[in-house]
Amino acid sequence: MKTAVSLPDKLFREAEAAAKTLGVSRSQFYARALTKFLEMREPEHITTQLNEVYGRRGAKVDPVLDRMQRHALRKADW
């Protein structure tokens, strides 16, 4: 499908240069970029990335903040 989009000049020039460097057409470059962007928005992908980050180092929550959050959850209607 053909479509028209407006891009800032600088972004267009950077995309053109990147497509040329990769040896792909402008259409292929934009299709790949959109595909990657949409994949990264998938909730499973986001969860996987978060698991990777927190798997490398533990998440430490401030004890006061932890108590406040637990207190607020007890009051919440579920």
C-alpha cells in the first residue's frame, strides 16, 4: 500500500542516509522501522525487557515507600 507522511527534514535526511548505508530502499527501511516499533510496543516484549533489567540486578524499594504502598493497597477496593 502506498501512503504519504510528513517528516521533519533532519529526520528524513537521517533515514535516507541509514537506508543507503543498509543497502535497502526507502520503503523497506520505513517498513522495517515500523515493524520494529510495533513489536516493541507489545506488552510481552515490554515485560521481557523489564525482566531482563531486573534479572541483572535486584530492585530495591525504599522501606518507607514500601510501607506506604502496602498501606494504600489495604485501603483500596478490589
